[in-house]
Amino acid sequence: MRIGAFELDEPVPELRDPHVLAMLDPWIDVGGAGTLTLTWLEKYFQAEDIGRISRPGQFFDFTRYRPTIYYDEDEKRQIAVPNTYLTYGRGKGEHDFLFLHLLEPHSRSDFYIESIIRVLARLGVKRYCLLGSMYDYIPHTLPLPVTGGASGDSAAMELKRLGIESNKYEGPTTITTLITQQAPGLGIETMSIIVHLPQYTQLDDDYTGAVRLMDTVSSLYEIPVDNEYYDKARQQMEEIDQALSKNPQLRAIVKEMESQYGSQSPKKPGEKQTPLSPEIESFLSEMERRFKDGPK
């Protein structure tokens, strides 16, 4: 079934008041925290494909989102083309779930957004929730802050219950923010849950961030967590601590960061930051270089 730019597999499943959990690459998925969280959810719910953009080249520049070559189980060479796609899973409560993997479009953004909205309406979606991650000037030794926002009384109350601070950001954003603006007009409540990560770690797969998102979603929907994520998060924390242990000066700077940011709310993107000392600036640059270079 064609809906806008989307091709939905037929027969289209009947879903019970579905909630969408979405991630957006690359705008607000640093460390892959949103991607890892959706991977956990899809594994738990044994999610199945439901639809995808039929002609992704209409929206995406493949010199920026590169196709990749891989070999399938029969050792046949295949090409994976970057795309926006949907999967679904059956919930045990009153809601089923849709998992939306978004890519930031490079062209025809209005048709892209219109197509997503039409698909959400066709599938009877009741809530759209964006899961993501952003870098912030915080030390890795403190609990990772989570901020967000909501439209609709029920969604707002749930964020309040979870202790998630409202994000009052003003400034440049992704075009997909239009989804959250247009969805309420169709009776779809919206929610965003964004974890803040230490900017100096720069991990490809940040399991500490993913665990923070996983715990939040678990509390929201009473879904069992994945202990493997906890194990990987602990391992990453140990590796970061080992890197710091080799430099007493850097350990002292982390303590200074704890003092400076530990009792403050996380800074929003674009918000003026408290000036950092030269020592902290040097620390951030050094740690970023080390983690990008990787172990020798």
C-alpha cells in the first residue's frame, strides 16, 4: 500500500492504539544511544517490518549517507541502501508499538514530513515519542541527565512522573521537528526523551547513554531491561576510568567539572555556557583526541 512516499507491506496489521518510538540519525543520536535503544525494543518485541520509503533517493544524498556492502547467509553480495523505515511489535498491555528509524532528509522535506504524518494517521497512532542523545559539558562520573518535552496532558504527566526536565531550547533544529508540531492536530500526543552525554567520550556506541534511555523507557512502559547493555556500559565506564587513572591532572579536572556541573541543570543546545577554565578546555580536547584515536 502506497501512502505518500511510504510503501506499507500488505496486509497492513491492525494495531491497538499504537505508540511510536522514534530515533533520528544523525541529528540527535550521538553515541548511537537512540539507535541502541530501538534495537533493544525491537529485539524484545520481536518486531517485524511494516514499511519504508519506496524511493529513498528522493530525499537522501547517498554521498552523505553511504550505502554499504554486506554478504547474506548464502554468501551473496548485497547492498544496504540508507532509508527511513518502520517496524512494529505487539504490546502486552493496551498499546502496540511502532519503531520509526528516521534519517534527516536532504531534499523534498515537506513531502517527507507529510508522508510520515499520513502514515501515523493511517496506522491510528496515539503517541509519537522521539528518543535521542546530545553532548553536554558534564562529567561521566555523574548520573546522565535526561530532558524532554510533551504535548498532551497524559504525556506531560508521565514525563513529570519520570522526573524529566523540560527542554526550553531555542535555535537551529531538525526539519523532523515538524512531526511534533503537526501530530497534535491529528489527536496524536507527542513526547521527546533526550539523554545528555559527556562530550569528551565520543563513543561510537555509548552504552551508558543507551542504558539511561533504556531505563527511562522501561519505567514508562514496564518493559524488562537488557542486562547485556548494563554489562557493556560497565565495561565502557571502566575503560574511561582507566584512561583517567593515567593522568592525575585530568582526574583533578573531572573533580572540578563535578563541582561546577553536578548541581546544575544540563545546558540546552545553543544556550550560553558558563565559561570553562583553560584546564577543562584542554582536558576536553585531550580526551576527545584519545577516544577518537582509540587504544594503541
